[in-house]
Amino acid sequence: MEVRDATYEDVERIVEIHINAFEDFFLTFLGHKFLRLLYTGFISKGVLRVAVVDFEVIGFSAGTEQPDVFFSNLRKEKWLSFILAATPSLIKKPSLVIKKLYGAIFYKGDSVGRLKNSFLLSSLAVEPYLEGKGIGKFLINDLNEVLSEKRTSETIYLITDKNQNGSVLGFYNKCGFSIESEFKQSGQREMLRLIKSVEVV
């Protein structure tokens, strides 16, 4: 297995893996086109890495060193494209999608003032049938190496659900992440911010 920078040709496969891995998530509900725009943005303005076996992409990691700038620029450049891409789901569930889409488009990347020089891991996914084979941990270690070489980030952090999320929390704990803080999203959903130091390689 090798891990490399994603190319534009990888985006369709990345979207497919996202949909398979995050079947019931809201971003998945927004559809292929929306996800394609999002992950294309990570290639040009963030970090998007893919795990490859026998020339097939089987997992990926996506994130940014400047979450506030990254999502702000993406919104300014592609806001209309994101809205158009979400139109089919908007027709299906207008009240839900309008609220969530507004939050997604105006998302500021969870930039946390006290977390200086931190990398936001926005997404990490592996084909579900390959879970438990160490690919996710391999991607985390790869990201650590990339950030260690760049020497611009001291920590990696991510946001995930607090409740009914034992397997995900267990995975990140094994990868060296710990709970940095807790908060409520949209006033209801309990979330955890996990953090891990970038180890110098």
C-alpha cells in the first residue's frame, strides 16, 4: 500500500468511498456533485491524501492548515455551484436542507483561537469492507509525516460525535488522539474536539 497526494482523477473514487463510509451523514445526503466540489477544493487549497493498493484508491484523508481561510475562500469561489449541486436534496427535504446547507456553506472550519498552528482533519474514510486492516491508522501516520515535513502545524484536531460513536472514538484513541473539549452543535448535538500532537519524524 502507498499513500500519495490525490489528483483530480481520484475525486470520483474519493466521493464513492465517502458515500460508502458515511452513508447516513448529511453531507452524503447532499449528493455526488456537492461532495465532488468539496473534495476538489481540498486538492487545490488543502491537503488530500489517498491510500492506494493495486492502483485502486481504498481510503483517503482530507484537511487544512487554515480552516477559517480554506472554507471562506471555497465559499466565495463556489457558493453558487454548491447550492446548485444540492438542489436535488433541497427538493426532497427543503426545510432540513436549507438550514443545514446554510451552515455548511457558511461553515468557518471550526477555527479555534487557542489551537494555534493546528491542522483540521476534516475527513478520514476507508472502504467499509476493508475496515480493521490498519488502513485508517496508516493514513493518520502518513498525515503526521506530511505535517512533520512541512513544520507548519503542531497539532492535528478533528470534530466528532460524543454519543453512540464508540468505534470511531476508540479508533482515534488508538491513533493517539485525546479529548480537547466538548461543545454542542446547533444547540443540541453533543460533539467532541479531539487533538493529537504532530510527532517529528
